Amino acid sequence: MRLCKQLKVVTAVTHKGINPEILTLGETMVLFQTVQDSRLQYASSLAKSLAGAESNVSIGLTRLGKRVGWLSRLGNDPFGDYIYSTLLGEGVDLSYVRRDKQYPTGVMFKEIKGAIDPGVYYYRKSSAASVWKSKELSQEMFEGVKTLHLTGITPALSSECKETSFEAIRLAKQAGAMISFDPNMRYKLWSAAEARQTFIELIKLSDIILPGIDEGELITGKQDPDSIAIDILALGAKIVVIKVGPEGSIAYTKEEGNLYKVKAPGFPVHQVVDTVGAGDGFAAGFLSAYLDQENMFDCLQRANAIGAMVTQYRGDWEGLPTLEEVESFISGRVAVSR
């Protein structure tokens, strides 16, 4: 009787058709952010959007011409409807998104405070995505997929989500897919010690790792990019791409015992509007160029350019460019200004 009840409250929505070459996996929430620079307690109005690292990457990749699918869970509520329709409208395949009648869609709030990094507040405990069970994944979901991209956010949500993340990697690798992992540390979700242990376990199973300097230090205890990369490569990763802020990014690979290093400079930004989502744009840029078989410098350059462009827009994904827009920006090497 209990099993029958569970089957009634969770349903899969299927719109199969684009055969995704890339899958992302993670929670997306409805985002409410201050309309003007203001702390939340003083804000008189809020603008609605959506936010989720993995869906940001999904949208970024579709705008760059890639076929992308998103694996997640949403509440069977108006917020879930909003997220579903928005991602569908962006061309993201939602074949295996599940709608839950018992648990709601997560919500988050963001306060914009000028050039200071925005304050973010999560209301995602007991959300539909946080109760994600690994048994809901199947081999069919990963057929034909070239890359699975996930972040360190999902395993931080619950023990069930952690198991689901590892199961997704297992199924993806079994299907022959490459694994891309962005640590995307969220200190509000778990402790540094627990995150470090989980990140190391995930890195051992992944091919491409995309940390920032702070995340690299968390994982390895070191601050120098070269030292961070050497330690992460020693865990089994094939490519380590380290974001070094305004200076750009550095990619490391190791072949026959030799360390290879490529660096691409960042793009100047005259005025930062919102930094949230820049790392997700970076990931979309790098992965799209890598799948296009561009050389490593061009992969970094596209990633750097998109990261810079995204900081000029409020919201997590609204500023993600098309391939034509980012190529035009790169060729002009013009400083971004609002």
C-alpha cells in the first residue's frame, strides 16, 4: 500500500526527442532577488527568476549550439511549472525531470549590494530535489551521452542526493561518457571537511575538474595553481582547469609523466553587476569548445569570455551568450562595460 502511494506522488515527464550529447544533474530553484541594490530586509519589491548551477550550464550550452538534457526533480507546483517551462523554452531536454506532488520546488533569495558579492539565502530543505533517490536513475537516461556535468552542490543537499550523484557517474561511465565536475563549494550547505572528502571521491571518478583557487585549496591544502593541479591530476583527473579570477584561467594535463600547462588571460570588466553564474558560464564555455575539439587555449578563451560577459547581467543565466555573440566579443577583445 505504501509503495503504491509513493508511485502516485512521483511522476516522470517525457518529451524525448533531441538525443542529448551532454547531461547535467542538479537542483534548480525559483530565485527572488532585489530589484535595486538593497538588503533584503529593506527591499520593497523582488524580481522572480530561476537559479541552479547545473541548469545555468545547460542553458549556456544550448545557446552555444549543444544538445543538452537536464536531470532533476521539481515540485508539482507553480514554481516547478515556471522552471520547467523556462528551461524547455531554452531548448533543454527535460525527458527525465520528475514532478513530485508531496515535496515542493526549492526557493532562494538574493540581495544585490553593488560591487560586493550578493548575499544568497536558500530555502531548499525537504525540496523535491533534496529527496532524490538513486534508484530513480536508469541506464536509458545516459545512452548516447558524451559528457555528464555535475557540481559539488548536489551531494551537499542530502545523503540521498550524494548517492544519486555517484550513481549518475557510474551509469554515465558505463555508457562511455566523460565526467565533468565543478566543485562549486557552498559553505552554507555543508562543512569544509565533509565537502573535501566528497570532492576527492568525485574527482577520482571524473575526467575534467573545474575548480577556483579557493576550492583547489580546500581540496589539496595548497594555494599555488601548479601545486593544486598536480595533486588533483594525481587523483586520476585527465584535465584540471583552474579559474584565477581577473587573470583568466589555466589548464593542466599530464602525459607520460610530463605536466603540460596552458594559460589564457582574462577579459577586462569595467563594472561588475552580478558575479553569480559566472563560473557556470565558464564551465559551459569550456565544455562546448572542448567538445568542438578546439585547442586548449581556445577552450580557455571561450570560457573566460563568457565568464566576463555574465558578470554584466543580474541573474544567474540571463547574460549567457550565443556562440555568435561570444565569438564576436573575443575577436574584438573589447573591454566589457554596461
